[in-house]
Amino acid sequence: MKKKTLITASIAAGALLAIAAPLAASAHVEVTPNTAAAGSSADIMFRVPNESATATTTKVEVDIPAATPFATVRYVAVPGWDVELVTETLSPPITVDKTTLTEAVTRVIWTSQPGSEITDNEIRQFTLSVGGVPDTGKIELNAIQSYSDGSVVTWSGTGEGAAHPSPVLYVNDAPVAEHDAHAASTATTDATGAEASSDTLARLFGIGGLVVGTVGVVLSIVTLRRTVTG
């Protein structure tokens, strides 16, 4: 009976491996919604995952470019976290939504109180209410994530496939996903062929995962037969 249970567990493990391999993905610091109209007011939320299995997130900082400031920045209190709004003098002054700004908030800092840190596999949400969204293409809201072990992750990547991409608020520019969809609809035959090749590669990886699971099943059956014949 124990041998049968052992074989069943082996089959299940193989199946889980086949499913998990294609679905593996890493979380990122993101801003949502990622679009806002110029001159409008908006509530934007930063979703911050803890990506360390051994340390907790103790501080989150978000930079607002001085070249594209918001007219107003307010925060929604998060239990167990202290908030600091850092202002900077603008020289020369900048006009946003018919308001001339001589200073603006350029950094927001959330610091956890003891016992409120972001733990492994947890996501914390931090919300800002911003007014007078600047009339620009997009705003890169770089984030800095500090851990209890002293390590720091800077979310400021802008290139395709960046390991730690910057959270981006799109104003006049189209979000990357929409831009890619438009590009795909007007792609040339060569581009379509490349896309097909990429899809084929993805399918092959999925099939590879299934093969691994199948191998586990076959080995389990062979072991069972040997046990029975022995």
C-alpha cells in the first residue's frame, strides 16, 4: 500500500512540474492605473511585492521627476507605515494645469513600523492622490525598495525585458501593451513570421514540461512492475 502511495505521489509531482514550468513568473513594482489625462486628478496605486525569501521590505520610495511634477500630491495612510513627502524648489518655476509651481513633491517615502514590514509572498499597496497631471508623454516613477538585510532594489529599468522596470504613468503616450498591439496589427510578413517562431518556441517549452512529467510517470510504472515481478 505504501509503495502504491509513493508511486501516486511521484506521478503527481511529475504533473505539477509540467504545469509549473510554463507558468513561472516574477512580480514587479507596478503603478495602477497606468494612465491619466493631462490636467486631471487621479488616484494611483503602487503594488509592491516582497521578492526575498529571507528578508522583509522595510521602506519604499517613489521618485517624481522635477521636470514633470504634479500640482498636488496627497497620500492615503497605510496602517503601520509612516509617510514623508519630500519637496524640492523648482528653478525655473514650472506651470502645470495653469498653476505656476515654485516647489513640488519629488519623492514619497513610506517607512514601516516594527511588525508591519512586507513579508515573503506578500504584496502591499500604497496609494497617492495626485492633481494637475502634467501635459507630457509619460512619467517614469522610479521606485526604491529597501530590505531588512540591507539590500536595496531600484526599479528604474526602461529597456525591453528590464529585470527591474520602472513604474510608468502614461499621459499622452500609449501604454506599452497597447503600442505593441498596434504594431502587431500593422506588422510586415517578416515580423509575422518572427512572431510565429516565437510562439512555436513557447509551445516547445510547454511540451518540454509535459515531457518531463511523462518521464516521471513512465519511471513510476517501471518501478511498479519491477516491484511486482520481484
